[in-house]
Amino acid sequence: MRRHTIIRTKFVLLVAIVVAIIASGCSASTSTEGAVFGIVTEVTGDLSGVESFVVLDEDGNSHKFVPSQKLEVMGQAPTHLRDHVLSGEPVTVLYHENSAGELVADEVTGEMSADT
Amino acid sequence: MRRLLLVLAVLALFASACSSSSDTDPLVGIRASTDPAVGDDRLLFAVHEIGGTRRGGPDEVVTVIASPLDAPNVELEAEATYVWIVPGAIGLYLANVPFDRAGIWQIDFSISTDEPTEPFLVDIQAEPATVALGEPAPLVETPTVLTDPIEDLTTDSEPLTSLYEMSLDTALTNDRKTVVIFATPAYCTSAACGPMLEQTKTMASDYPDVDFLHVEVYGGFNEPGFEPDVAHLVPAVVAFGLPTEPWVFVMDEEGVVIGRFDGVLGDGEIEFLLAS
């Protein structure tokens, strides 16, 4: 009887650990930096620069970014993001979250990041 | 064994919860028009799968229904045509929707494949950032081959000299129609500049009674240390209020804007204005 209780307890713990691991893996990241892979759906700004842009990720979630001061988009000015609206070529955005809660794009590449 | 099955079931449940995409994900529309305003009837948009795959083509017919959010009973329906930016490679849908009021419009669309779609929004401005239809075009002097070598006038690797023989202000006051394209093939932020300029060059030879001009977006591009930044925008780009490039404007004999096109030219769009 006692042996059965120990086995049951171990089993419950095992299930709890598995659930916790999976849950942590699929919940949205709460860290202050990260990466998003997706398509550029909106770019606001003009020829002088980009004010913000939006990326739609593979799960259908939209992420709004503001460019960092030194942001380059594949070696070009941030206004190159407009090309990705026209062409539909996906991008990876590496970002951090600033104190105002904005997602600040630090780097935009054309490749899928290992972090995404 | 039953416990193992239970664990597997829990795993499967969480795995399905993690992934939100499925075969039934709707197609999404992405607005590509950069300066939509009241009086325009040009809606450029792309169709995507949520996973990122660009959809659409001449064989996939798309119909749109546009409604102001504050007046959903108003429904403007139009069939969109597929327009190539880079022939055979990149394209967009173009629908002619006579937007008649400022505000947010919802664009519902259907596709001939009968796949589900998700509406997208377009913010129609009361006044465009660029020169509006019906307004006189700004009389701006632009450099020509009479004053500068053509290498300093264009980044086009195969320029058509006739596009640089007349200043814009002269063209706008000589009682002829004018077509001006603002594009910078070498420094374009998109792949659209080169193809749009090529279309314009092709048309130029077909309309000897119309003045066709090309204006580079940036000046001084042959100078050491040049950067395509706001400090190098040429006066005509600033005067026309361009938020993006490329753009084509068509002016009538009085120099009044009768057509404004961003990004891509549909079949016959400019020809229609020049024939009337």
C-alpha cells in the first residue's frame, strides 16, 4: 500500500514537471529581449526615416517595433523595410524592450533566427 | 501502460495548445498603398498566408468590399487585378475603390480559391501627403542635360536622355501633358523603382506629344561620402511631399495633377489619362 502511494506521488510529480516544462516552452517570453520572424505588414514614416513597423509572426500575432538609433535593415536604411511590404520577403527582428514598454528593433535580417 | 498513455495525451494536448496555426488559418491582406486619401480610388494590397508565404497571381481572382468603420452599411465592391512589380516574381493586387470619406475603412476580400480571409484596415486621410488630384503641381526647377552631365542626373544605368532634357517647371507650363516619375534605381528602398522607370521609358516613345521626365529622389549621389538621407532629397521630392518612392504623377496641359501612382503601374492606368 505504501509502495503504491510512493509510486503515485512520483507519477504526479513527473506529470507536473512535464507540464511545467511544456508550459514554459510555449508561453510568450517575458524577457526584455527576443526575436520575431515574420512578414512586415506596416511601415510608418517617410523618406526621412521609419517611425515604427509591424511584423506578423507565424502564429498570427502582430508585433509593433520602433527602430533603434543605429538600426540597419540588411545593411540598408530602415526605409528598406518598405521593400518587404511590397515583396513579402520575411524578416527576423532582434529586439529589446525599453522602459516605456516599446519593442525596440536592434537588428533586422532576412534569415530565420535560431531564437525565433 | 495506462499512465504512459496519459502522459502522451497530456503532451499532445500541450503541443496542440502551443501551435496556433492550422490549415484553416485565414489569408491576410496587407495594405501597400502609402498615401491613401479621399478622392483616390487606388488600393494596393498583398495577400499572404499567415506563415509568410506570399499569395496571389493573375489566376487567383480577388474581390474586395470596402466599408467605413463608422458606416458599415456603406459597401463599395471592386474586383482587384494582379499587377506585377517585377514580372513573374513580385506583384500586388490593385483595386479601384472610390474612397469618399476620411477615416478607417475595413477591407474584406474574397479569393477565387474560396480560402478563408481576414479583413484588413486602411486609414484614408482627408488630404494626401503628396500633391492631390486636382491641385496644380509645384513649379520646381529640375536640372537637365543642358546644365549637368547625365551621370549626375540619374542613377539609371541605361538612361533615356529625353527624360532629362527639360526642367519640370518648364514642362508644367508649356501646354502639354506631363508625366514625371520620382525614382532612384540605385538607392531605391524597394525593388519597384527600376521596373516603374522602365515602364515609363517604354511609354515615353509612344507619346511624342507628352513630356516625360525622370527626377532622382536624391541629389549629389556621385559626391564622396554620399548617403541617401533626408539632407540629400531634391527640392522637387520635397515640394511634391513624397513619403516613399517610386511615384509617378500625370499632369494635364494646365499643370494640374490628374493622376498619382505609388509603387506600381497597372496596365493602361497612365495610357487612359494620356488618351483622354
